[in-house]
Amino acid sequence: MTQTLNWKELGEETTQLLSELLKIDTTNPPGNERAAAEHLQKYFAQYGIECELLEKAPGRTNLIARLKGSRPGPTLMLLSHTDVVPATNPDQWRYGPFSGAVAEGYVWGRGALDMKSMTATEAVVFSLFQRLKLDFAGELLYVAVADEEMGGTYGAKFLAEEHPDKVKADFVLNEGGGMPLEIDGKTFYTVDTVEKGLWWARVTVKGTAGHGSVPHDDNPLVKSAKLIERIASYRFPKRVSPSVKAFFERVGEAFGEAGRQLAELLAAEGEKPSLEELKQMLQGTPLNPYLVNAFLRTTCSPTKIQAGLKENVIPDRCEFVLDFRYVPGYSREQIEEVLKTIADDLGVEVEIETLQHHKASESPMETDFYRIIEETIREELGAEAVPYLLTGATDSRFFREIGAVAYGFYPLSTKMSLAERAQLIHNDNERIDLESLELSVRVLTKVAMRTLQAAM
Ligand SMILES: [Zn+2]
């Protein structure tokens, strides 16, 4: 049915729109997403599609467009964010972070991967429903939000909390997955189904000030050092989410003996494998033991520390920040309990302040939407879908909280490896290959059409 569509041309249209979006500086902070929203509004207007612009603060614009089908059915949201992280070394870029240059087979600019490429692709997919006058069930929503990179206060969080009626959806397609993993001659495409929770805690340890020439037992730096060492090396209990279990069951075979062993250990009760065991087991495989460890349990990274003003003065306090990421089934309270127990044990008094917190979120794999993505991956890409856990966070969590099944899936070509792409995100010379833009518009059009049972 969609064979008549010229994917090459649609890929070029996506490339063009992406290039235009990359020229708009939406660095967050401060954001200034309005210019991007207005550009998308203009793009949609040429097809007679109306948009609604919503702001929590001036300039922090969120765009919503909606197409209604001819019969009842599910609501599918094509979600993206238009803000980008700062480009800290503009001189290091081959084409400039806001050039939107199309050169050497890539589109270059801050946001090319994260995530104006998906913003552009979804806009083309959305407009096709109107342009082709597709007959479909349910509703198709296009939502481009502000402020993802700073936590979503002016974007997804604002929409989900203050306009839930406007963003109510059964299924949400968002960033995160769609990375091709090539393992032992087989290709797997990741579908992000689960994200870890986050707790940034500021810990203050007090002590007694004094002269550096007369050391005593109440130096807050020494006490903090002990506490940091203990909490950072603490092994939190294993909690294997269904998605992680399924991931290793599916790719396990392709990893040979190590993969089988790993899948078995994950399925079993108990605390195995430890990080040390993972390091040994995964030697010589492309799997990163630190990442696998982060899939399985709550982790802690000390990220900031501050104490003292003068070389010869023992300070009276030390402050540090701990970045905890927790798996579904675990809670902030449980982590705090561990932290306090360790502090008690060391005889260190602590004050704990929450800087940021959000819960882990997960969508089940047993849905029609997952099955459709899986089938489309198989038919269009000749590859297998695998559910995936994101150690970081996306806006998906806000929509999961109001009842949507949200997956991260933006399929990319195999031109660049996962490691190469991961290295470019939030980094200099961010770029996306043209093949990925053509591939994604084709695959996501088919996913959307199947989900809404569309026919031409
Ligand atoms: Zn992003």
C-alpha cells in the first residue's frame, strides 16, 4: 500500500526540515523553543494542518497538532523535544553547531541526533497522514516540547500536569531506542521500554574547624572521604526488570557462552553477578560490564564536592553530591536508608537534601504497539527488536505516569556504530547520516500506519 511512496524524496524532505531546525538556536538554558515551534507551525500550514502553541513561560513553546481518524481507535503520539544542550566548543566543529550543513553524507549541528532529527522525521510522517488523505482509526498527535534537557518543567511535565486532556495518548513514540546493535552477524534494534529513576542528593558533613598544623579527629573532609568511598562501592541488590531479562534472553545466544551464562544468572535469584564477575565474564565481548551492572541494580556516582577555603585551615563542613540511578522496584527512601546506615556505622552525622528526584518508569512489552514495532523492524529492516533499559531519562516518564505506553524508538542506519553515535550525542560535531533520515521516515510511517490501521 505504501509502495507508491517515494522514500528517497521523503528522506530529502526530512533532511531539509532537519537542516532548517538545526539553524535555530534552541540551546537550553535558556531554550527559546518558540522559534522552532513557529517553524514547525509553518511547515504544517503548507498542508493545511493547524497547531496549538502552549507556553508555561514566554518563549518556552510547546507545539501540539492533532489529526482525527474516521473511526474509533487508539491515540498515537509522535513525541520529541526541540531544545538542545549547549555547544561548548563551537570552534571544534567542522561546520558550526548551528550551521545545519548538509555535507559529507551527514546533516551537522547541535541536535542532529538529540533530537531534532526525530522532530523532523515525525513532522513528515504526521503530515503524510494529511497529504495522503489516509483513512485511519483513532487519533494521531504530534507533540514537540520544550525543556527536555533541563528536566521538562516548561515542556513535557507542564503538558502532562496542566493539560493532560490535550496529551492523553494510548501510545507514545519518543527518543531513546532504535539503535542497531550488530552482534555476531545479527542485527538487533533497541526499543526503550524502561528508564531508571534518579535521585540527586546533596550531603553535608559537619566538623570542627581548626589549624591545619594540628590535625584532629573531626575533619569533615576525612569523614566525607570515608563515607563517599563506602556508598560508591556499596552493592545495591539486584533487581532485573522484565525488559532487561528479555534483552539478555534475546541477544544472549549471539554472545555465545558469555551471553548464555549471563542470561542464566539474570534469571536466577540472588545477587550474582557482581561487577567483578561481570568484568571477567564479558571479557572479549562488546558488552560493557559497567553498563550491564547499571542495568541490574541501583548505582551511585559521587559527582561534586566542595570544602575549605584556605590551605592551612581545617574547614567546618564538606558538601558533596551523589547521583543515584535506581531500577524499577526500588525507591528513593530505600537508598536514603542505606546512606544513613553507612553514615551511622562510620559515626558520621549527615544532612541530606534532595536536589532532583524522579521515579523509574517502565512500559510493558506485551502490547499491540510493541508487536507492531517488532513486526515492522523484521519486515523493513530484516532485524530483531529487543527491549532496552535506558540508564538516563527522557520525557517518556511523564506520559507513562498519565497512563500511556511509551517506547523510545527512532531507527537509525548501521552506517555508524552505537559507540560512535553515543560519543557524538551532547558532544562536538554531532551529526546524523542521510541514510538514517530516509530509513526512519519509512519505518516510522509504517509503524504509525499499522498502529492506526491506516489505508490509502
Ligand atoms: Zn533528547
